[in-house]
Amino acid sequence: MASSGSMMRPPCGDHEDMPNKWENAKLDEVKEKDMKTPSCWCGDVCKVKVSTDRKKSWMEGRRFFVCPNYAHDRALPTNAYDVPPVWSKSNLKFCPTLTHNPNNKFVYPMQSPPPLCKYFTWIDQDVLEDVKKDQYRDCLRRQRRFEEAFQRGLEGERRQKEKMERKKREEERAHKEKAAREEQRARKLARDRDAQEEDEARYKKGKGPMFP
């Protein structure tokens, strides 16, 4: 049989839309004076929170009721023995900090038990206008940063292309100069060889400058 509170309890929201960041909030004493704070599935009275999750901008600034035993809203235990450890080799962590691990040994991360209740429901069905304006300004800032980064990327590519073209021209010029020097050296060697052969031929015929 359904509990008496279930007849007045709003339906639970989609857990995929549950914000990961929120702050304490409250109902408007004038506009929402007739709104009752519902009880969650476990019977506790819900808390009023407001989403501050910028990554889920479609719900940022929206208030909602949430169970006080929800995972993201519970106080962390002060004693590690109150939390069951996860004995998994893949989760071993090394803690070199002397204050936390004086022997520099592997430590086992702790994991909280599953929440008692995951009930939450939205109070504000739409994002507030102020939040929409802030999101729009933030969108413009991100767009401007993207365009600036894109332009910097294009400028970097242009400079890199010019650098490669300049390097290519310098290599081609150096190659041509080297080829010209080798060609000139080959001509001089050929001229030197021809002159030597010509002189040797004249000397053999007795027509050199030493023979009047």
C-alpha cells in the first residue's frame, strides 16, 4: 500500500539530469507560501537546493527538492572505519605525503555505501532569466575564445607554411650554388688537364719555351 505522503509527493526527476553541484536554497515566502515541502521515499523531509552545475547549463539556477540522504548531500564520515574499503588491486593508490602515509606505502581508497534514498524533484521547471543571460554571456565568451584560438591556429599555420617555404627556397638556392661551384670546379679541372696535356705534347715535340 502506498504511503500517505506518496499521494502529495511530486514524481521523481530523471537521475541523468541530477546536478553534481548545488547550494542551499529556500522557497519564496510570498509566492510559494502555499507550497509544501514533500517527504522523500525514505520518509525524511526533503531539502531545498539550487543547481550550480555549469556543465549542465539547462538546469543551472533551477531549484529542486532532494532527499537529505542523497549521495551528494551527506556529510563525510570523520572516521575512516565508518566507511567500507574497496579491496581492488586496480584501485591501489600511492600516497607519498609523509603526514598521511609516513611509510610511503600503498593505501586503499574508501568508498561510501550507496545512498539511502535518491529521490529528487524539480521546483523550477525553467531556467531563470538571469541565469539564461549569464549563460548567454558565457557562451559568447567561449565563442570569442574559440574564434581567437582558431585565428591563432590559422596564423600559426601561415607562419609555419612561410617558414617551410623560406627553408625550401634557401635549400634550393644552396643546392644551385653548390651545383654552380661544382660545375665551375669541373671546368677548371678540365681546363687544367687540357693545358697540362697541351704543354706535355709541345715539350715532347721540342716546341716548348725551353727550345729556341
